[in-house]
Amino acid sequence: MLKKILLSFPLFAFLLLYSCKSAKLSDAVAKQEKGEYYDAAQIYRKVYGKTSSKKRYLRGAIAFQMAECYRKINNSQRALSGYQNALRYDYPDSASTFHSGQMLQSLGRYTDAKKRYQDFLKVSPNHALAQNGIIGCDSAPNWKKNQTRYIVKRVDKLNSREGEFSPMLTGDKYDQLYFSSSRKGTTGEEKSGITGQKNNDFFLIKQNERGEWQKPEIIEDPLNTEFDEGTASFPADGSTMYYTYCSEDESVPRTAEIYKSSRSGAKWSAGQKVEIFKDSTIMTAHPAISPDETYLYFVSDAPGGYGGKDIWRIPVNDIGSGYPENLGSEINTPGDEEFPYVKDNNIIYFASNGHPGMGGLDIFKAVQNAKTKKWKIENMKSPINSMGDDFGITFAGKEEKGFLSSNRNDGKGLDHIYSFELPGITTTVEGWVLSRDEEVINGASVRIVGKDGTNVRHQVKNDGTYTMEVTIGMEYTMMGSAPEHLNQKQSLIVPEEEKSQVFYVDFYLPSISKPVVIDNIFYDYDKATLRPESKEGLDELIAMLNDNPNVTIELSAHTDRKGSDAYNQNLSLRRAQSVVDYVIKGGIEKNRLTAAGYGKTQPQTVSKKIAEKYEFLPEGQILDVTFIATLTPEQQDIADQINRRTEFKVLSTTYRLH
């Protein structure tokens, strides 16, 4: 309860006493008591303007009640003005501070709202709604900046200049959408004293054979009346509708009630009241039937709740005889919890202004633990939620798409219908499978093995490329293979990020039938000592030998054209042996390795890859002494560098197979 300060008698008593002198004020009080907040606010506004500023308490009291009425009809700006005037005239009710914080929050003014909540907590330090309001004000800017992947769009075809809310999908293909609206064409013509709008009727919109939504049509059956109908829910077969019904009676206050209608053919019957509580003054609204039709969930302000409106449920078979069950404090708060939607027996969506949110009503997802029966509550954040009221969500079955209602970006506070969809995440790995000379290999494939049990072999396309889908958060081992080539293994770790991503893993497979240059192998000048920067290339060689455990190779070193044959022969053999020694230390059996030094006797043949890099070297040209002599000094240095190389060639592929 909001704490009242320095009030010696109830506000309404004071206003009624004073209203004996003012018919207008008594009219406002009467309208407010009956819940006709729009009409009451208009009268309060006129009375406020005519009341002398010298009558500070009265002016503050009128401003406060006017703000209360505007708050009830979602006109946040006018409600805020009323509360601020109540504060300006020192109206002694701390609710003005609290509710002005709520209105500021619903207008997206989070810094100002937080300050009002903090001021209110000085008076009521344990007030849960104010505490949650501060959490919401701190969280909302970050939620707005770092939005979820949902895409939310206003659906012009469904909306009008008036209000519409609580969409509900039904039909075998979820191709029918019911919603409530006060637009032109509704059954009643009179405007509601509660909202200032015409009473709401049910409208239906269907998809054609191409999946396109058609024009909304009012339901002409007896279901719609001159009074308010809204918030429908359907069992799986769609033959029954539970909905909220609000009649009006000038003589007594009326409350919302749950009604039920049946469909025969294409027509809905007149609604019949669903008796949940024996006390007819207890409000029941926003019915939601569970998918298995076991429970009817609904909203009520019945005794035994946690304050405001709570979400309850009752077994369908116990309606009229049993007593409903409150869903408890994990879901319900001292604020309002409304518009439940039961996606399955363990997942409920609902709207609340009591949990930390962005402003007004936010949509929340509640997941029940099957063992402990405890609920985990999650704010759906932006863009599902906004600083305004967001509520009345419906899903197209198990798909993460559907519709919701919201008054965001509407200056009058009117609700409209928005679509939402969570785009599918596509996470793929793609790349090339080529020879070490970067040429396409016929018959290449990639096998991917995951920790989740995935084991798939994927054929590489004719252009040497491949693409495969992978799973977020999974670790994979990948193997590139091709006829007459050695295998190559790669690792892929897909991070836990909920977004579409493409990872690139390329394979360059060594040939079995011809020597392969080992890149980036360096020796000290005029020595056989390996330089530290050779480590990466040699470790890749060790990995390749581990990936191909039945292969034996010859490791050979080659020099350029300078120096004597004997010197180059000896130097190249020592260098090849240095490579063999390193690989043995890396865990490869020495019986799989043979060292060979060829000096300058085997000049390199220009490959396609080399020719693409150096335009002056034609593909297929042998870099012998005669050819190099035709080059410029700078080009000769490049050719000599190409000839100075370390290679391996496969000797056998049957090691330890016999």
C-alpha cells in the first residue's frame, strides 16, 4: 500500500464534503467511484481550472485525483502534470511522488524517474515497486541500446485511428487473428466514460491462400454487444472462446467478467458468464486456456493476492465448484500482472508493471522448473518492450513469431497491434579445399565431427568450395581429404553468440605424387641451424604427419646456384637433417623420416601460384642457371630465393599397415 502522510480523513470524504458546494466536483467524484475515469478526468480538469490557487489543499487534491484518472486511462503526460501540480501544492500524499516516477518512466525519462523513486523511498524505504522502478530505470537504457534479435513492426493493415489490442492467433495454420478494437463500425455508438473511446468489439482478420492478411471484419454474431468485449482465448479446436466482458450500469459500479461463447458452423453464440468466484464483485478478466485445456488462467483482484491484479488459474473441470490458485509471488507482485498467454504447461507470458521494466506494462516470460516448480522470470526487453504499455502477446504455435499490443509512440496512449519475429540464426562454416598450389582437386571432401555426436562428410563443389551448417557453442574437428593428397585436420570452436555468423576454414592439401615446399623454413647464414621463425612451419608439418599416420616422407633441402656442388650438397643434407631432428623431437617416429640434400641439382619449377605472384616467371619454367642469367639482378635474387627451399615428398602411404 502507498503510504499516506498527514491525512486526517479519507480524500473522498473531503471531496464529497466540498462537492456539496460544487455540482461539478461531485460529478467527478461519482464518475471516478464508478470507474469512469475519462469522464471524471475531464470534469476534474475543468474544476481545477476554476479553483483558486489560494485553496492550496483543495487544488492539490483535485490535481491528484485528476492524475489518478489519467493514469488509469494510460495518458501518461497528463497524469504526470497532475501529480506534479499535486506536489507543487504540497498535497500530503506520497503517492504523487511514486506515481510521477512511474509516469516519467513510461515517458522514457529514466533519470528523472529514478530521482522520484529515490525521493519516495526516503518515506517508504521498503516499497518493492519503487525499488523495482529504480532497477528498471537503470536497465532500460542498456536494453534499448543492446536490443534482442526480435524484429517488431507496427502492422498498418490491422490498425486504425482508434485503439486495438489483445491479438489472438487461432486456426490449424494460425491463419486467423482475433483482436479487440473501438474503431468505426463497432456495435455500440456511445463513447465509454471509462476510456473516452467507443466500447471494444471483436474483429477477425484472415490470411488468403498466399499467406497475406486480408481486411479486418467485425464479428456480426451475438458475441459482440454494445458493451466491451476483449482478450479472447481459444482451445485447440477453436470451437470455444473465453473472453473478457465489461457491461455498464449507471446505477452501480461494474467490473470485468469472463464470458464463454461457442461456435456452431461459422457463427459465435451470445456469451455466457463463467462463474469462477461466488462473489460477483470480484473482477475476473484476461482468460487464457492452457494448450492441453486443463487449466483456465485469468487475472483477478481477488482476496489472497499480492496487491493490484494477480494471475490465477483454476482447473477447467473445477470451474463453478473449486477455488482458484494464485500463481504465487514469483510471478505476482504488489503491482499489476495481466494478459497471461500460456505457450505450454511450463511457459507463460504475461504483462506486468510490478517487475523491473522499461515503463508501463512490460511483457515477461515465465518458465517453470519441472522438478522444483519454481518460476524463472525474464523481461523480454527491447524491442518487444518499450517505455509504454506492452501486453497481450500471441504466438503462431511453437514458432517465435506472432503479434502483441502496445501504446508506444501514440500521443493519446491508444493501443495498436505490432508483429514480432525472431529471425532464425544461420551459423555456417565455409571455405576452400585446394592443393598446396591452390588448384582445384577433383573428388575432395570435408568431414566434420562435433562433440554433440555430429559426424558428417560433405562433398566439395567443382569450384573447390564447401559450406556446412554448425551449431552455436559447439566444438568441431574437421578433416579435408582428396584422392592422391594427404589429409589435413582443422579445429573449429563456435562461440556462444546468438547471431548469424560465418566461419572460414580452408584446406590446402599436400600432393602424394610430387614434392611439396614447406613454407617459412629459415636457417642461419651458411649454417644448418634452424632459426626460431621456422617453428610455425615445422609444427604444421608435424600436425600433417599426425593427421596421416601411415605416411613416410623424405625431407630434402635445396640451395641456390652459388657455390660449389660439393659444398651445397653437404650444406643441404645437414639442413635436411636439422628438420628431421626437430620433427622427431615433436613426436614423429624416425622410421617415417628420411633426410636428403640435393644442393643445387634440382632447381624449382615455377608453379601456377609462383607465376601469379611473380609476373616475370612463366608457369612451368625451370629456374636453372641458364634461365636465371637472363633476368635482372633484382629478379635473379628472387629466383635464387625460390630455389633455396625445404621440401617433403611422400615415400609410402602404408606405414604399419602390414
